[in-house]
Amino acid sequence: MAERGECSSSSKPSDEIWAKLVPSDSTYSDVEIRSDEKVISSEISAPSSDKHCWCKIIRNSDLCSATIENKSPNIILVDGAEVHSEDNAVIKDGSQIIPGPDSQGFVSYRFHIMSIPETGQSQLKICVDVDHAKCCICLNIWHDVVTVAPCLHNFCNGCFSEWLRRSQERRTPVLCPQCRAVVQFVGRNHFLRTIAEDMLRADSSLRRPHDEVSLLDTYAVVRSNLVIGSGKKNRKRARVPVDDQSDDTDHQCSQCVTEVGGFRCNRNTVHLQCQACGGMMPSRNAFGVPQYCSGCDRPFCGAYWHALGETGNGSYPVCSQDTLRPISEHHISSIPMLAHEMNLHEQNITDSCIRQMGRTLQDVISEWIAKLDNREIDRERMMLNRAEMITARTSVCCECYQKLVSFLLYWFRISIPKYLLPPDVSGREDCWYGYACRTQHRSEEHARKRNHVCRPTRGSNV
């Protein structure tokens, strides 16, 4: 079975061809797109005159991209990603489109944008040599790229993490794998990560096998900025004038000075800076006490130091144990500002329903955490990292707990029968754009008049 594309206009046609669908099979002609919205029809087979619509292409306002809507009952592939019926995806110059669930039996197309008019928005293009975007350890395009300082060289997270582990095992200073400078800091580089992902989309031959990427991810330990010892011998604070203290002295924790809980830092110990109090703690993945929030990957020291019985002092601050704890041990008494997309009217309605039921907010959240554990809730909109792995035993910070509560309150609200809602609320119609509505933040009347605790039926979030 082969499909041949043809275009039909759903908006006023123009003489100017602004884009083309270029087929991989040269026996088929290019599909020229003139109007801002085009429905693409295909012949099921060459001898047949029957056609069916399989997609609509809509020109975006930036004139450098378009939106493709799947109009067929089947899955289509856009740059290797599945787009289900009536779903949409953004396509750019060079995007590959296959009008079916796989490449067998279907003609693939390349989306090509013609020259942009002078009246259009200009777009800065940065040319990067592929060899300059490769990790010098594995010699592949960066994956989850990290940058080390002060030399600012870049590596795959997994590659450098393994290099770091081996340096610590040998108790030697951590040197940059590229220039051999002493590494003092390492952190994830989200800007370069985006560039690397764009390069892989542009040239799929640069991608490495999925199992290799999965293995690399298991090695990765850099989740936030790490402070690494300089390799110099520590000096006691009492004998060193303040003006003469080296940089590594500022990075010390109480375990750098004395043994606590059977552990003392050495000169190559990697340290984490707490995001709550700013204090330092050694990075100890095998210790068994959480040091990172699983929702945002930021480090917090409260759980670590309290497990060792340390309460902190002026020199070595320690934050509250409440800053990082399992979800089941967090407590909440009021609805977070993030709830219901910060719509105060919807928050008041939810609060009123909870009170009318004779329940507390904590009681409701505990019930829905149990439902989360039982996999009764769709986690697609959960604003936490690795949402599918979140359970009641997962340790998160206070900010991520509030995000989780806001997520659970949405499911609680839509589960409430209308007869339990206040009379002036139960008769409201759903907003077309649901929770994604932007007008609810600009117009108090609209926020009160329409129900926004519902799924969108229009717009890009459908």
C-alpha cells in the first residue's frame, strides 16, 4: 500500500508557495502548500481514485514552523513520534512525516519551508560543528550534558559521573578528562542539552542505540551543581587567617572537620549545597538517606544531618528536617496558591466542598495519595520529575509537595458530583479551554462565570 499526497485549501489560496511536502519516492510529485491552512489528501493506491484526508498543515505566526493535525483514524509519525488521530504536533523545516504507524507501505515526506519573506520575523541560526558537540570520553554527541568548572568543558552526565566515581575510588583529585585541569564544580547545562537534542533531530544517524542511552542514564549522578574538592590538603580554620583561606575552606561541612557517624570527608569528597539554608553536605549516594528532592532534583541537607544527629551552628548551617521528607509524612492545612492554575475562585469552591463534607484538607490529600499509589490517577499533568515513579514513600521538598497537592486537588474536584457543589457553581458551563484558559487570569468575571476545573476541548492543550 502506498499513499500519494494531494492538497486542498481550507483558507484563501495564495499565489505564493510557502512550503512543500517532498516525498521520498521520486515517482511522486511534491505537494505544494500555498494557503495558511491546507488539508492533505492521499490516494490509497495508484489505480484507485478514492482519496482520504490524513492531515491538515497550519502555518504558524513565526513563519518558521507549522502545526500538523492528524485527520486520519490511524497514527501518523512526525520525526519518529506518534501523533494520534485529532492530535497535533509542531513541524519545522526538515521534519519527516509518515502518513501511517510505520514506514512500511507509506511514502515518507520531508516538510520544506520556502524562503521567508522580508516582512516575516527573522530567526537567528547558529552553526555548530558536530565534532564540537561531542563528549571526549565516549566520542558521541552529548547526552544530558554537564559542564565542569573552571575550565568549562562539556561531557555526557553518565560519562563524567563514571569518571568522577573512579577518581574518588583512587582518592585522587578529580581532573577534567579533556584538559586535566582540577575540577571544582560540575553542573547540568540545559542550554547545551537543547542544542544537542536539536542536532539529533536534524540528523538521526547521530543517535546512539536506546539500550546504550539507558545504560548511560544509570551511571549519571549529577542532578544539581556539585562542589568538588580541589585536591589541596584541608587546613584548620583556627590557624589560617580569614584573608588567607583558600576556596576549598569555604566549601567545608562539619564532617570535613571531624568524623560524624563514622564518616569524615577527605580532600576529594564531592559536596552539595543545600537549596534551603545554603549549607554544605558531602554527596553520599550509598548512605541510604535522601539528599535530593525526587520532584525537582535539588539537594536539601535537613534529612541527612538530622539522621546523623547534627543540629547545625553558625559555621555550618543545617536546615529543618521538614524541608525534605517522604510524601506521606508531609502535612498541609491550606490550599496552595498553585492549585487550579492559581484561580482563587476555584480554590474557594474546593475549600468550601471539603468543609461541607466535614473533612480536612489533609484527610482528602491522604486519600488521593493512596489512589496515586494504586495507579488510579493519570499522571500526565503532574509537575514533578519522573512522575511515573512517585509514591507515598518518595522524598520531596515542600515546594514539590505543594505541586503534588495542587495536582491531586484537580482530580478530587472533578470527582465531586455536581449536587455536592454550591448551587451558584453547579450550573456553570465548562470553559472551552478548561484549566489551560488564560482569560481566567485576566478577567475575574470570566473566572467566576465558567468552570475551569476541566479538560480543554479547544486550543493547543486538547
